[in-house]
Amino acid sequence: MAEKPRFYDATVSKIVSLSTTVKHFVLDYPADADTRFIAGQFMMVHLEKEGAPHKKPYSIASSPSLSGKIELSIKLVEGGYVSTWFFKLKEGDVIRTSLPYGVFHLKEPFAPHMVFVGTGTGIAPLRSMIKNLYERGCKSRIDLIFGNRYETDVLYKDEWEALAREHSSFRFIPTVSRPKDWKGETAYVQEIVKREYTGKTDGVSFFGCGLVPMCKELKAALLEMNVPKERIHFEQFT
């Protein structure tokens, strides 16, 4: 049975620009708030639109270990009502939220090799999961394939590179489809998955998050590679 969501007001304590269109928001909760969630889950932000209640889901970008705080990665979408509202917020503003929601999360026992595939702000739940895995002492091999249009869009790049230096079990593969001065990968994420794992999927679980078209193409590629459905997990953004 799904856990009943809990409603709380949260204070926007920090706003950091990650790119020209994405901001990182830190939300602080009251001391008595129960902010427990499972890495990979999402929350709801509640506001009004044209005088009526309106809500929008956002994947949680922080680890569950971050007590009393929740982090979000939000992209400014042209014509997007809630993202435009978010981008007008200031540190100190208070917003209405509820959590947790969703079934996109890790289950024990962990696979010996996990591949996380994200595009854009689809990195948010993957960040939560990967941070949580290392905090729990996970010894599995972990690969992150992260696709973006431009090299300036690679969110949390310094974090991923630091994690790769710290853990020999972690591999970070960023790819940019519209490079300018980029010297790295330029293929789409599903193409990299096919290249890297075809014929080598035994014991590998895949976790993908991004817009619906990418998720559909990635799932099709994995099924074509004979990856069992129970080892394919997705969270799709619309």
C-alpha cells in the first residue's frame, strides 16, 4: 500500500543557477516535519492557477540522508506556468509541498552493475539514487550516462567528476548532441548504451529518466539487447 503523502510548508533557503535555464533549489522544512522518502521518488508543489488549486510533480534531487531539506533541479520551460513561478521565487519565500510519491526507486539486493541514463533535469532522481547508494556503502559498479544538448547544460558536472575520482567503481559518461567546443561524447544516450553494453548485460540493471521520447527509445534499445523487463526501470517527464 502506497504511503499517504504528507503536506508541509517549506522555505526556499538557497537558489543556485546551474545553467541558463536550470536552477537548483534547496527547501528547508520545519523541525517536526517528516520528510522521509526513498531515493528516486518525487514530491508535489502546490500553488494556485487562475484562482484554482494547481500542483506539479518534481523529482527530488537530494539524498534522503539530507535531514530536513529537499533539493530540486528545475528547468525554465517556455510557457510553463509552474517553472516560471519557480524562477520568480527568492530565497526566504515559503511554498506548499507534499511528499513522497512514486515507485521509481532502488530495491535491494542491488544489482552488481547499475547503469543510470538521464537527460536534462532527468538527472534529479538519478542524483538522489547515486548519492544514496554510496552513502549506504554500495560496492556495485555504477555507470552514469548523461545527455544534454549543450556543454553548458551538464548539470552537477563537478560533482560527477569528483565522484569518479573518489570511487573507481563509478564511471561518468557525459554526452552533448550540439557541441561547440566539446571534446567528449556526442552520441545520443541510447546509442551509447547500445555501444557499451550490447552482449554485456548479464547482471546489469538500467535506470532511465528524461522526457518521454528518450525513455521510449532507450527502452526499445534495451529490449532489443534482450535485457529482461524486470531490470529496466524508468521515470518519464512530460
